[in-house]
Amino acid sequence: MRPSANPGGTQLRKKRTARVIAVFALAAGLAGTARAQQGGTSPPPQQQAGTTEEITAVPNRPTFASTGEVVQRGVFEVEYGFELADGHQNINGLLKFGLLKNLELWFLNNPIERDTGLAGMGDSGAGFKWQITPQKGPRPTISVLYVATLPTAKDPLGAGAVGHQVQLLVSKDFGKHHFDVNFGPHFLGRPGASGFDRTYFSALSWSHPLQGKWGVTMEAAGFSKANAATPASMTILAAPTYTPKPRLVIDFGVYVAAFGNLPRVTGFAGVTYSVGDLYRQVSRR
């Protein structure tokens, strides 16, 4: 997972940022019977797996927005990528696990962060995504995301204090067009002092399949002003995606800072991979 564009130059650029695809199994027999998805609702056509063994990746990459969908129950999935910009480079990651059919656990980390010539380990984070309702008919997917920022980076590479993020995630398909909308507050810890500065994150992302295994994603995202040192910021993102197989998605692209304390142009690339269904593997032993 790519970190989000941070409103402060020294704050964690934590990515949220994309979409989680629910997977359900079909057992096709000579009699033509099918086993329905747990919960009785059908996901959008692009979320369906062809066999009981298939797992479909649910990337939050490459956008800063996070999708309202959640990974399949028992599935462990990883998202890793890197960013390159003038005065800023990093490697960033997100580990996800489907604890329940509507609850996804998160652990984020930036093993390498480099800003204005200083390099080291970046901040980390832990949290969860809870899906309140899945997409069905005209009703969108609605989820809530919570992430706690863990200040594992040395100053000035990270936030320097514990922070909190709460976001409302809304996702909806209109034919082959997929939209993700995020909105919520970020509470930024004050290093060496009590209390929090507050900023609001909002994002709108759109994605659409292209020819074959290719797709495209675009997004507008930004933060409101947090304090005198961290002004409002806004980014515009564009990225092709390539899906060689259902459980693997590759992305690359750029985002441009329309305004704010961010590099003007940042290039990125990354991968989302569903490692496997851990519950199924344990049950087979």
C-alpha cells in the first residue's frame, strides 16, 4: 500500500488510498446447482471467482483513497510499492487479513523513508476496516476505516507522535465504472506536547477496465489545513494497472501536487498479491 499524501513535509505519507473485491465460491456440478455467497448477497460481476480455489486480489493501491470492499474471510494479502520524487523516496507496504467476512485487519509500514537527504525507517500503523453493508442493487458498499499512526521513524522522517485516522468509505459500481469516496478526520499528534492537530482527508477515485488485463485509475485527493506549519494540500493521480492473474495486480503512475507542501510530481509503482486463504490451509492439515 502506498502511503497517503501527508499534509506536512515530515509526516507519514500513508497510502489509502482502492478497492477490496469480495470473493465467493461456486460449486458447479452436472446438475447445475450453485452454492450462494455467504450472507446471501451477490458481489458485482468483477468480484466473482471462477472456481472455489480462485482468490481475487482487492487492492487499495494505487490511489490514496481506500475502497469500501474487504478481502475474503481468511485471506492474507500484501501491498508493497515505492515512490520517487525530488527530495523524497520511500518503500511502503500494507498487510491485510480477512478476520471475518466483514472485518479486515491492517498493518502498515514504511521500511525505508528518505526526505531532503535524510534516510531511515518510516512510521508504521495498525488498524481495521469494518464493512457495514455490502453493495447490492442501488445501495453502495459502506465501510469504516480506523488507523493508528505508530511513530517508529526518527525525527524528522515521521510524525513524531501517535496519531489517529477515522474514515467513512463508500464504493459503488456503475456498469464497468468503479467509484470510491473517502472522507474523515486525521488527528495528528504533537511531538513533545499533548493534544492533537486535526485535518480532514477527502478523496474521489475512479477506475475502469481497458483492453485485456489492463485498467486505468484516476483520483483527486487532499487534506485540509492542520496548523500554520501544515497547509492544505491536494493531489491529482493517474495510473494504469495490469492484472496478469486474479490474485495479482501491478500498478504504476504519477501523482501531481496541485497545491500544498508536497513534491510537485511523484512517480510510483507497486503490487498487490493475495498470498492465500489461511483458514482453508489450516483446515486441510
